[in-house]
Amino acid sequence: MSSSDIFDVLNIKQKSKSPTNGHTSVLSSSAVSRAKPQVTGMQRELFNLLGENQPPVVIQSGSNFKEKMLSTSKPSPWSFVEFKANRFVTLRHWVKGSKELIGDEPKESAYSKFNQHLSIPSFTKEEYESFMNETGNQDFLENEKNLNDSHANERVDENKNNWPFEEIIYLFKLCEKYDLRWFLIFDRYNYNESRTLEDLKEKFYHICRNYFKVSNPSNPLLSSLNFSAEKEVERKKYLQRLLSRSAAEIAEEEALIVESKKFEMAAKRTLAERESLLRLLDSPHSDQTITQYLTSQGMSQLYNTLLTDKTRKRKHDPNIPENPWMKQQQQFAQHRQLQQMGVKKSDVKESSSPKKTKRQRQEIQTALKRKSESAYAEQLLRDFNSDERKALGVITHGEKLSPGVYLRSTKLSTFKPALQNKILAILQELSLPSRPVMPSHDIVERQEELLKKINTLIDLKKHVDKYEFGRSITK
Amino acid sequence: MAPPVSKRIKTLSVSRPIIYGNTAKKMGSVKPPNAPAEHTHLWTIFVRGPQNEDVSYFIKKVVFKLHDTYPNPVRSIEAPPFELTETGWGEFDINIKVYFVDEANEKVLNFYHRLRLHPYANTTPNTSNGSEQNTPGRNANDVEVSSIYFDEIVFNEPNEEFFKILMSRPGNVLPSNKTESCVYSKQLEQEEIDRIDIGIEKVDREIHELKQKLESLIKQEAINGN
């Protein structure tokens, strides 16, 4: 669909038609096409969509293909010249520039600066013996202990530990020659004794440590010269084992890791659920009498417990949406009340503790009000005893219920559909009707209690099932 | 004439038992002269006190809204007895609106009743909703089918004037024993309470068992964990 179609739909007359339906005025269309930069491909489609009155858009002209080689400049000269690879060898390579510019003298390669060598300590036999003895005393003591422990290995070790000075010099020479490339050193090592790679390394680092202890005892890198052959052998063994696993073993391992992660997640979840369940079991039953909360003291106590409960609950379920409008209104009302209270306070000097919040005070007030109301209701009924009250069907419930008329049976609790079905099933199991035959006050009260208990039962059952399921998995 | 505004008595409620429902009987060859030919049953829907006592001191009128296929489907009964007799062939929901006396200044009470014409083949009175009594053993043709519900109208926080009216007579009295004419009695109430209590007991037992099971499971895990 192009812009012209849209114009058509909107019944707008175009001054000049776009080229797609430009049969009418060849002149204008050609003028347009001349005025427009030559566009092709996607960009032309874009132009069609934008229509005639588009704001100026910078368009990258040209095709998407690589530009042709247009340069007419002369190619720069390259020359194949000799250079010094090292002291002994000269090689040739291509260098930019004419031969005259470079000159005949073979130069050093630009990369020769990267050809660095390690500085390996060197020493004479006397020096070696002196620094080995100086620090060796401590080592000797340590060795003594080890030797006492392992007399059996002594013989074998003796041969291994017995390094003639010549061999040590040989080792150090090799190290210098191959820049501590240990595999090369090990490969080229050809002395009387057959040594393992680890032996060579250990000896080298041991001697180096002693050497530097004497020459530079405060060097912080000294501790890094610690090399343990045994650990290295062990490490290699592990590596060997790791690399020699079969594909099946690798797959099994990965599956196990995934599985264990699942377990961890499930364990976390069940822990959280159990916590909430225990809280549920611990919390007092709500069908207790409310008389203890009717005094102002009890009221504030109840408020405090509810407050802490609320914070706990909120932590548990953080995404309870808050009505911002309500909040604002509340704040406004509180502000106004505060102002009023401020005036009152200056007069009366309220003795109540300043900790009591606005809401707490409000609740106490409503509680007091309700108390006086129920007192009034009681007073109205003071002439009737309980039997007469029953006959009259009058009750003082002392609760805040919405005024008005209703059928008793409609006030029975209902639950979420899934839960309701379960409850109905249990009621049927108990051979009780879902609606009491005679929904009188007493019966509805009992029925409510029954429903609540069934709800608890279902909840408990769910948790026990989950718990058992979790255990059966972990087994 | 607007009813006088009177203060509501807070935290107080007054209840009145009522029964509502319908009785139905198959018509034989004898039909009321104005009944359509396809109508097979004669039924009566009613709202009344459990013992047929006077309820007109708080109920002003009752409006039954019948199926739209009836002529003038909205039938208003302005005086006791609040009942309506019609003929028909099908069962449907009847909307019942109870209007209270002007002094009450209460809204309309609105509920539904499913008209019952046919006895259920396998009626088990205890598990079915409400109480439908079918006198068994008789010829199905002349059995009177009835579907009657007991309920209580609760006036929560009535105003003072209406409260005086309600207090003028003991309107919440039920007979102590079940009788043929009125099954809804203290006896039935007690029976039902007992039934529910047994249910509560059973549920309590199961809760207790589950609790112990859960605790033992937790303990076991604690042992295994350590």
C-alpha cells in the first residue's frame, strides 16, 4: 500500500501523482523524478510511503555494492629485503618502501623487541653450597621430621633427592635456553638420572627460593616460588580423569547438576511454604471471644499485633497494589486532623503517649463508639431475658455489619470455585447438605465454623501432600 | 409519601423466619377454564411464616416475576396470603421480591426460587438441597410435589420505629416438635446442629491427624538433616 492509496482513501487530491500511477501527467512526474534524487530499492518504497510532502531526508546515495577501484594513484613500492632474525640467521621479508629508501644494510625486525629472555639465576658451586646450607638448615629440620615419618620411602627418595651439582647446572642451563618452557625442558632433558617433569620443577623452584632468600629476603614474591610436586601430580591425575570421561558420563553429570538445582529450588520453596504453614498453625483461632479487645488497652494491644502481622504479611506478599488516590486522601485527612488535634492539644494537654498513631486513636474512638452503641442496644433490650429475645429474634452482635435486610442463608461463606468444589465434596462425604436445611442463626454459626475447619483441613492436607511428595523425591 | 427518617439501632439485628417455595400438582382432565391446553400442572408459589403466622406486619407486598411467556409476568401480591397460583408445563426460576412496610425504610429483598413440578426419580432427602418432600408410595399422578425452603430474614440495625413494630410480637417462635404441617421446628434445628457438630468433630479429628503427621514429618526431616 503506497501513500497514493492512503490519499485515495482519505479522498485527498494530490497535486502531482507519484510515478506509480503517473500516466496522467508525464510532464510533472518527470519533473518530480528530476527534482528528487535518484533512489532505488527500499528507499524508493520508503519515498512512496512518505508521499510528496515529506520533510527533507538525508539519503545515502549509491548502491550497496562495493565501490569500484577508482583510484588512479600509483601503487606504493614494496621491497623484499633481508633482515636479521638473530645473530646468526638473516631472512628476507616484504617491507613498504623502495629499495633505495631502505638501503642495503639488513635491519633488525620490528618484532625483535618482543624476543625477550628470562633471567635465570646463575651461581658457582661455592655460592650454591653456601646459600643451600644457610637456608637449608631450616629445611633440614623439616625434612628430618618427614623422614622420621616415612622411613620406608627414604631409600627411594634418597635417589631422587640426590642431585649432583652438575645436574643442577645442566637443569638451569636448559631453563635459560628454553625460557622455562617446562615441556621443552623435560623433552630435552637427558642426564644420567631419569627425572619426571615435576621433579625438575620442584628442584628448580626449591633452589630458586633458597637463592632469593639469601639475595633478596624481603621480596614479596618469594612465597610464590612454592612448588609442591605431589600436588602437581595429583592435579594432573584429576585433570586426566576429567578429560577421559566418556560422553555418556558427561551427559549424566550435567543431568545431575540440573537435577540438583531443581532440588535446591524445590527445597527453598517448601521451606517458605512450611514456614507459612507453621505460622498458620501457631496463630490463635479467630473464633475466640472478642471481649478482651473491647477495652481501650486491649484494643491498642490488638492493633499492635495486627500491625506486626501486617508487616510480616507484606514481606511475604510484596505486590499488593496500593490505591494512590486513597493514599493521598488519607494523607490529606490526616493532615487536617493533625491540625485540629494540634489546636486541641494546646488546650487540653493530652496525656496519651505520643507514640500512639492517628489510626490507633481513631480505632479506639470507633471502638468506644461501638461500645456505647451496643450499650444502647442492650439497654433497649434490658426488659427481655434470653428466651424472650430468642422468641423476638433479636440479637446484639456488637459488630460492624452493613445495615440493611438480607436472607440469612446468603451470608454463608463462599470460596474460590476450585476450593468451593472441594468443600462441597467434603460436605457430601460428611453427608451434610451444602445449604443447611434450616439456616437459623445458630445453625449458620455452626455451619460457618464447619466451613472454616474444612478450609483449614484442605490447606493442611495440601501441605502434607506437598511435603510427602518432596520427601519421596529426595529419597 | 416518604417514610419518616428514623435512626438505626447500631449493633443489633432482628431476624424473622420465613419459608418460601412452591407446591405443584398434575392436573387431570379437569382444568381451569382459562388454562391453555398445553399446561399440565397446577402450582402455587408462596412466601409465608413457618406456621402460617401473620407476616404482614413487616411485609408489605411480594412481587413474583414469572417466565416472560406468561401474560403479565410480574405479579404483585399486596396482601396476605402472599401466594400465587398458576398453571404451567415447565420449570423455571421465579424471581421473588419482598417489599417491607414503609416504617422499615428497608430495601427490597430479592431472591430466586426454581419452580419444581416433577419429583426427582431418586430423591435422597438428606443430600439434596433444601427439603423436598415427596410423599412416596402413592400414584405419581396425584402426588403433590413441593419444594420448600426455610430461611431467615435478618434486619440488621433496624431503625427505631421498625424495631418497635418488630418487638411488638414474638415473631421468631418455632414449634418445639416436628409436625405434619410444619417440619421447621426446634427439633429439626437441634437435629441439624447435631449433624453439623458431628461433621465438625470428624473434621477436627482429621485436622488433628494431619497435624501430627506433619509434625512427625518435620521432625524426621530435622533428624535426617542433622
